[in-house]
Amino acid sequence: MQFLEYTLILLAVMMAVAFVRLAIGPTIWDRILMLNLISIKVILFVVIYAILNENLLLLDIALSYGIIGFLTMTLLAKFIMTGGREK
Amino acid sequence: MIWIGVVLFVLAWIFLLFGMIAVFRLKNIYERIISATTIDTVAALLVIFALFFFVPSFAFAIRLILLILFLFITNPISSHVNIRSAFLTGISTEKEGEEQHD
């Protein structure tokens, strides 16, 4: 019964596949979307690793990583929408 | 009780696979953003709900509840901001194969 390890392997493979889409994405919003998906998968990876090793501090790191990923996505989308000018 | 967690993990694998297939199969950018973000949010919630059956103590469960609240709030906002940025910059909402009707 090693379902946690299998999920870790599947998440790593999914991150690699998402990175391929990030490289070939035709528009910039595809790349922002892929950053979002990779950020969610990194959060899940860290959470499962923390449960597996019974390390409490890694869960706080996962929370702060989620905050940083959300800020990155929203600020990049807003920056592209206004074209770099202030509105 | 642990078989509930196993069933949720298998469901989460299916959602992760279909989310990544949808990113590669769909042609329009709005379809890609909608399908990928919603399916991935459901997969993340399923994985965290499944982890409730594997936690060693109560302090882990509180952090997991905080993560569930955070993901539920911020993921739809992120996808909405992305779609709004694409729409206001002038990406067409028509599919690529269809003709545009005036």
C-alpha cells in the first residue's frame, strides 16, 4: 500500500508534461496557465512529502508557496493586460 | 477507514490525467484555461481530502484545512484574472476552425 509514493511519481511526471506545454505554448496566457498548474502540483507534492515524513514545517512552506504562486499569476496577468503602463 | 483515502487517491489520479490531456487536446485558449483550472482544482481538493486519512496527528489536519480554504478561494480568482487579461487584450473567443460571423 504505497499510494502516497505513487501519487508523488504521477505528480512529477505531470509537472514534466506541463513544462513541455509551457515551452511550446503559442500565447503568453498559456504559459501563465502552465505556471498556475505547476504551482498547484508543487503544493500537492510538498504536502504529500510532509505527510510521508511526518514533518510539520513543510506544510507551512506549502502554504507560503501557494501565496507566492497566486501573487505571481495575478500580477503577471495584470501587467500583460495593461501593457506595462499604469492604469 | 483507509480504503476511503485510497478511493479518493485513484479519483485524483484520473482527474490529473484528464486535466493534462485537456490541455493538449483543446484548440481554443479559453477552453484550455477553463478545463485545466477546474479539473486541477478538483484534483488538488481530492488529494488533500484523501490525506486526512493518513495524517499522524491533529496539527497536520488544521494545516490541511487551511490549505483547502486557500486553494478554494485563490484558484478560481487566478483563472478569472487570466481569462480577463486574455479577453481585454483582444484574443478572439471563436474556435479556430470556425468562421467569424459579423
